[in-house]
Amino acid sequence: MYDEADGSLHALNPVAGEALGHLIRHTGLCDVDLARLMLQEEPESSDLEQVRGLLNGLVTLGFAECAPT
């Protein structure tokens, strides 16, 4: 992934790439909705923990941002 803001490159694993794709196509997704899209079923608590970690990583990189609830 190329970051135009600072010219840096970041390697995303396929799961992170899929999550980012969903976030681009469906703005305003919460963690539960993202997990549902990725798993195509109701997520378990361990699934939600993983999705939250993934989202936090994307936020840290500046590829996603937290929206107020």
C-alpha cells in the first residue's frame, strides 16, 4: 500500500487488504459489521478481538479512522 501523505510503502497481508477493501466500499462500518462481512456469518468474541486489532493497526497506519459513535 502506498501512502501518498508521506511516500511510504506498507505491506498488508491478505486479511488486512480485504478489511481495507470493505472499509473503502462501505464507509462507517463498525467492527461487528466488518467481521460479519469478512466471515459471512455471525462473529464470535475471538473474531471480534481479531477484527478490532486489525482495525487498530489500520488506524495506526493512517489508512482508517475512528468515527464518533
